[in-house]
Amino acid sequence: MSLTFYYPSGGFFERVHPVSKLICLMASFVPPFLGNEPLEVFPYFSFLLLAAFFAQAGANLRRVYKLMIILFVMSIVLWAFFYRGKSALFTVGRIVIMKESLLYGVTTGIRLNCFILSAIIFLTSTPIEDFTYGLSKLGMPFAASFALTLSFRLTPLFMETGQAIVMAQKARGLDLDSGGIIKRIRHYVPIIVPVLVSGLRRADQLAVALESRGFGKTKKRSAISEFPITWRDYVLISFILVICFVMGAHHFS
Amino acid sequence: MTTNLLSLKNVSFAYGGSERLAINNVNFSIAQGEFVGIAGASGAGKSTLIRCASGITPQFFKGRFSGQVRVNARPITGKRVAELAGIIGTVFQDFEAQLFSTNVRRELAFGMENLCVNRKIMHQRINKIAQLIGLSGLMEREPQSLSGGQKQRLALASVLCLNPALLLCDEPTTDLDPVAKNMLLDILDDLAGSGNSVGLVTHDTERLIRADRIVLMRDGSIVANGKATEILSDPQFCIDNGLFAPQMFSLFSLLGLKDRPLSVDEAKEVLDREGFVAKASPSRTDITMPSGDPLITVEDVHFYYTPDSPVLNGVSLEIEQGDFVCLLGQNGSGKTTLIKTFNAFLHPVSGRVFFKGIPVEKIGPSKMGQKIGFVFQNPDQMLFAANVFEEVAFGLRNYGMPEKEIPQKVAAALKAVGLNGTEDIDPFIMVKGDRQKLAVACVLACEPEVLILDEPTTGLDANEQVDMMELLVNLNSLGHTIVIITHSVQIAASYARRIFILDSGKIIGEGTTREILGKSDLLSRANLIAPPCVRLGCMYGLSVLSVSELAEAFK
Amino acid sequence: MRELFSMWQNTRMIVLTAISASAYVAVLLPFKGFVIIPGLTEVRPGAAIPIVLSFLFGPAAAWGTGFGNIIADALGGMLGPGSFFGFIGNFFYGYLPYALWRTFMGDNNPVQSGMKGWLLFGIILITSCLVIGSIIGWGVDLLRLVPFGALGPIIAVNNFIASAAISTVLLALLYGRVHMWGLLYFQILGERNAKSMPFVRKAARIGAILCIAGAFIAFIAGTMISCKSLGAGYGTAAFASDAKGTMAVAGGMAPGLLLILLGAILL
């Protein structure tokens, strides 16, 4: 199984320009704030859900649905304590649950899930390089966006190494699940040290290999990928703008 | 011969604040279209030579540098490594540290993007190079999903996309299996044939002999320079320089022949011409099999991560107490997965694994450590402690050994691997061979009955390999059961008593070492490459394990 | 803080940024450590990594920790408005330890610097954990997604437990070795001449004090304001409703956060 969510489908979202996609991702975070009642944000949530299936993100949704449920429940529980309401709905033991608190918790829970859906649509349709390409077009310097790309590339490698190290240390009798809180954290020292060391042993090698490939020779670079701006970009951006406008008009009126 | 593409004149270099010269007054050159092999023991200065030739020292690794390096008659000293990209291409051992992108096409483009190459030319070169290196079908794959051989070829291809006139390779084949090694060597050979200049560092003499010229290094100096047939002709000289002598050279030396054949076929031709006849298989008194009880029993084990790509496909085997067993197979044949079921690290999807008749999952991975000791391929994946003593004591403490007994146990384990007296040393300053031995000591200290080692000889030079394997033979004679995993038929032939051949998650052959090595079809089915002496023996219908056995057959 | 930008000229530092980010994620995500409430309160050993990386790789650890948080969000499908604050919070978490240490202790080894060193190390741990809790907690409270009173203290305390438990052990095992390999940030970036100038050093000391003070001010203000509204939710009915409580958190914490920002610039 791939660690990332990207699924090459050649579909609508994948062929949107990375910069447009990043802008739309950020813009898609706005509508959830333009509703204070569950029913005001729920339509947007349903819309995103449909869009997610349209983007062939179904398999990825299966990976995160538990998280979505946890966030939803957590939101209701937390805001029941932290949001001041005025009309008591019912009591659980000594705690009075307010109607407003509950509604706010539900609204926020839906909001959080909207963010997840937006992110999943984005991540399903965007390879890492496109993501960092978009960031660099939005003003992130190349060295930094490259470092981010390289981090994405190295992460699965480090995770593999981590798993191998866990096995090697368990074979030496390390029991990760024993002891109290401090002791349990300390059990990870024999794992963290080799993870970092194996990374460090590669540091010089990576830097040398990078420079051998001309990294940093000139300020200017060319790019293999072309991202033409097509009707898809206009459609997607206008779509989101319309949603923002409609929900905004409703919210502020 | 045409002019020298690369020339080093009186080059010396010492790293950082070190007094010791890593290379000392070296003169070295590579001509246009020449394929030069660079060999020598660990620490002889081979890598430093490559680094100096490619401008990596003193630009990147600082230190005291003197002498002159010229490429295409122009001095490169003072130029940044990035500025030399497109003139000098370098490929290193660790393929993971040479890949930066999340798919193959982007990886190939990366260097050209840095050099601001026009997009149309990029596509042309990518297609051409991908074809040449055999990556055409993999263009959209993630590097992470490629095999080691494919990753290393990708690293090579992405360097070649910059059109370097000079290609320098620092042990690029070390972490590859035999088939991938040969494939990479063929490519380098072809590149040299088509006008590129290639410099290749390797310990692997059997493959090195294909080079046009060989340079032998020792203690930072070049001690020999010439054709393989001249330089490697004396087996003792090879051993002195940390190399295994090419087997055909050793054979001919033992037979008192002047020729030094570069291939098994050539050897056969010469032997026939000289009238050598092999006597019927000499009666060998092989070490008798241990008639021990079954220690590890594997019954019809199946394993997969996803059902459509099974890793183990019904493996059954039995390992007897006191045996020296080798699991032989290509990378990806399921060897490492198989041994992980021995310790209950992985649970078979179906089938069972027993240790002395008890199902291993009942004992559990942590407890199994006292029964089966694991030494993984890379010692860096287990070493962490501040000094050698703490490192070895770690396992003992985990198993609740009383503190006052620990020093004695540690000392005993260190003595067994020949590292006595190193208790206070930082494991990370040890050389790879010693770190590997320390890893064995760590496992040994817990007094397991079985020792399992994954590729124990990878990345070691000839002397270190022999040291490591002799250590295992010694432990075996003291009663430890030894299981090694390797793709080196040579190691199996020299040390194993019993061999299991794995291919695509199945055991396709099992028997005594001699039985197995007589079946060349079996080895080739598993994509394994038998050592030259075994192959030559097969041509005469003999089942031999070593050069000396073969030489005897001809006497 | 100039090195935060000048380091991008150096290939080794760029690589170390990526290594820091990947190592952080690779330890943080799979190893759950001690789980109190699944998904919400877990003391993860990975939380100690940025502190360790900071002492080793300086600015590369700061960026690496921030990037690591983006990657963790992207791998978890949580790339949302909170990720922005996650980036900033983690960036400071990886930036402050080395920056505070070097202000008072220069290039001294963090685990062999006597009583004064241990004291400073303790202050650095507390400050860094308060800062990451404050920034992320403030951000999500500002967006009215999660109350500060719940998230801020959880982040701060969890990170503190993990770092206090292992950061010194890890540094003891790693600092000398990384020094030997020449990969400590000041070895790579060379001597910091600017730091020897008296007024720069004085400014850095003021910055350090501002950061430490700001961390406490912001965190205490946020917790008090947020939990006062918590009291209101209990038992009795009815206080003023709507979102005033959250805006109060945002506003009340602003001075402390500004002090941290100002201090960080001077460091």
C-alpha cells in the first residue's frame, strides 16, 4: 500500500493546474466557516462527499473514515464543555448539556470533516511534485520546496528502516509494551538512535549525489512537467467562488 | 590510444583534521572510451580516489589536498561539484541516497532541470536513456516500488541523462543480487564500448576482469596498474590486497599454467588444448551431517501482504540441531520473510512454524531472542549504545540477567567474535567488518541455540568476508546451529553443509551443498550464478565446491 | 535568526532539513508510545525528536520539524487550515531549543555543561513545549475549531513528558557522534562571526528572555481564559452565549505570542 493518497486516474482534478488546485484547496476551507448551524454547513459537506467520489477518492476515504468519526465525536464532547450555551437540553450525571453547545459541536464536527474531504480530494489528485511545484509558484523558494519534496520521498524509507530496527531490537529482547509512562517512552531510545544514525550516514551521500546532478549550479531551472491552464481551472475556481458567494450572502444577510 | 580524458597528477588528500593521507601522491588516468577497474581492500583509498577525480574532494569533503586533476585537459580543482555535472557523472553504492523524486520520469529529468535543459531535449534524452538502461516500462513508477537493481540502474540512468563524458562508479553493485550485478556491469561495458570513459570501484574480481585495465590500491597508493591477466594473476598477491583471486586464475596457477582465462569457456578451451582430463569425481569425505534433532520446523507456510502478491508460497523445511544451513535465493525470493516467521516477527497466513516442537507464536518474538539470535543485514540497524560493553549488555539486561554476571558474559561474547578488549570503544567508529562482528556478539551474548544471519558478507572485502565466515564456522563447531541467508553461491559452496534454494516464495531445491551445486539447472532456475569453478566442474560432469578440489581433479 | 534563511545556500543543510522532516514523521506516526485517550492524548516518543534535532542541526531542524508536520498531516489526510498553525508551532518547536541554548552557552555540548547547562536545558524544554502548545492551540481556537483549553495544554504536556523522558538520553548518544561526523549545524555553516559582536549578543539575550516570558504569558492567559468558559459549561445554566469566549482566548493570548515572535526575531 502506498503511503500517500495520490492515485493517478487522469481525471478532472488531476488535470487542474497545481496552483489553481492549491488556491482552490485554501478557498474550499472558507465555506465551512460561513454557517453556524449544522444545516447550514451540511449541504456543503454533502457536496464535498460527492466531489470526493467524483475524484475517485473512495479508497482513500476508507482510510480516513475512522478519523472523521473520531473528530466528529470529539468535537461534540469538547464543545459541550467549552462553549457557553443558555438553554439546557438534558443532563448527564452532574453535567448539563446545553442546546447551543451541542449544536456548535455538531457544526464544528461537520466543518472538520469538510476540511478532511477537501484535503482528500486534493491529495488523491496531486502527486507530491505537483504540490511542491504549486507551492514554489506561489512564492516558496526552490531550495525549500525541493527539501519538502525530498522529505516526502525519504519518509517511507525512514519508516521501513524504523520497522527493521524494531524487529532487530525485539530480537534482542526489547519489550516495548512494558512499564509505566516514562519507561515506555525510554524503550524507544534503541530505536530512535539507529533511525537517526542511518539517516545521518546518508546525509553526506545525498548531498554529494545532489550536487553531482547539478543541484544549485544556477538559480534558473527548467521543468519537465507542463501545466497548461485549461477550462478545468476556470470551472473549478468559479465553482468554489460561487459556493463561497452564495453561502457568504446567506451568512451575512 | 587517444588522449586521457581524466588525469590525476601527484594527488594527495587527507580528510579534515586527519594526519593520515587517504591517498598519497597518486597518478591515475582514464582514456577516452576506456573501462578502468579500481580495486583494493577496505580503506585502501578507492573511494577517495573517485572523490578526487570527480571534484567532490576537496570541494565537498574538506581537507588537505595537493596535486592536479584534469578532465579533458582542463583542471577541475576549485570548481564546484554542481558545475562539473554534465562533465563527470558519479554513481554510488547506496542507491537510496541518489534518488530524490517520486517517480522515475521526474527522477531522470531532475538533473537536466537543474542544468536548465530545454523541455524538448529532456524528453528526447529521457526516452533514449531509459531505453538504453532498460527502464522504459517503469516510467511512472515510484522509486520506492522498484527492486534494488532497478533503483541502481535508475541512479545510473539519471546521471547519464546529463551526458557526462566520464562516468565514475563507487561500488555500485555491492547491494545488488548477482543477476542485477551482471546487468549493471553489462551496461557499463556497453557504455565504455560506445565511447564513454568509465571508472568502476569494486571488490568483485570475477566481474572486474572484464575491465580494460585494473588499478590496484593499497594504503592510499596505487600498487599495480595494468591488464587483469597481469595484475591478478598471482593469487597470493590478490589475497594480500583484500581481494579474492579470480577462480580461473587461481585454478590455472595451481595447475602451473601460464594462461589466465577471463571466462569459464576460455578456460575449458585452454584445458582441452593442453590435454587436461578430469578424473572421475574424487571421493570426498565431506563433513558428516549432524544427526541432530529437528530444531526449526516449517510446515507449509504461506505469507502475503496483499493476497495477489504472495511472498511465501507453501514453504516446508526442517533445520537440524548443529547444522550449518544456507538459504540461497535472489533478492525478492522470500528468504528474509521466511526467517522472520522463525521468530514469530511475522505470522504466516497459513501453515506453522515450530521450535523444538513448540509453535513459535506461543513463545513470542521477545522470548524467541534467547533461542534464535538474529543478525540483520545492516549492523547500523541495531547498534545504538555509547560503547561496545553497553551494546552487548543491552540484550542481557532485557532478559533479566543479574548485573554482576553481565561483564563476564559480555567478555565471553566479545572474545568469541575476536573483539576482546574493545569494551570502551564507540561502536560507530568501528569499520563495517567489526560492526558486523559486534552485531554477532550482541546476539551471541544471549546464548541462542541458533544464529541466523542475513547477508553476513555484503559490503565486506575478501579478508573481512573470510574472517566473518570463519567466525561462523567456529561457532558452529562449538554447537551453535547456523543459518545464513545469501545470494552468493560462492559463500554457500564454501561454508554451508546444507542448502535450501528459494525462488518466488517456494523451496525449489534442498540437499547437501554438493548435491545442490551439481545441479546447475536448479541454480539457473533460481536466477543464481554459480562460481566459475563450479560451472567448469559441471562441464566435466564433476560436482566440485572449490578451486582446489577442481585442481585436484585435473592432476 | 539569519541562519534560518542563509542555510538554504548549503546543500548539506537542505539535505538535513529533509532528513529531519522524514525522521520526525517516521518516528512520530507509527510509534504510539503511551496512549491515554486514543487519537487525542498520546505521549509519543516522536515528540522528543525536534528538540534533539534542533541541538544537532539548528535551522535545518526548525524547517524540518515544520515540514515534518505538513507531511504528517498530508499522510493522515488532515491537510487543513490547522496545518498552517501546525507548521508555525512545530517550526518554533524546532527553532527555539538551539537558538536559546546558543545565546547563553554558545557551541557547548548540551549534555556536558554542568549545573547551569542542566538548568538552561530544563527551561528550554518547558519554553519550547509551551510555545508549540500555545501557537497550535491559539490557531485552532482562533478558527473556533478546537478550544484552546483542551488542545494547548495537551500538546504542551505530552510533548514535555516525551522530551523530558528521552531528549537528554538521545543527545548523550548522538551529539558526540554527529560532531565526529562534522554534521553539527555550526560545523557545517562555519563560525558565526556576527554572534561575536556585543550588540548582537545582547539583542539575542533580550530575545531569549522575551521568548521565555512570552511562552509563559501566552500559555497561562490562554488556559485561564479558555477554562473560565469551561466552568460555565458545567452544571448551572446560562451565561452569555455566542463566540465571545473564543475571541477572548485569541485576544488574551496575543501579547504573549507577540513577545515570542519578537524574541525569536532577536535570537
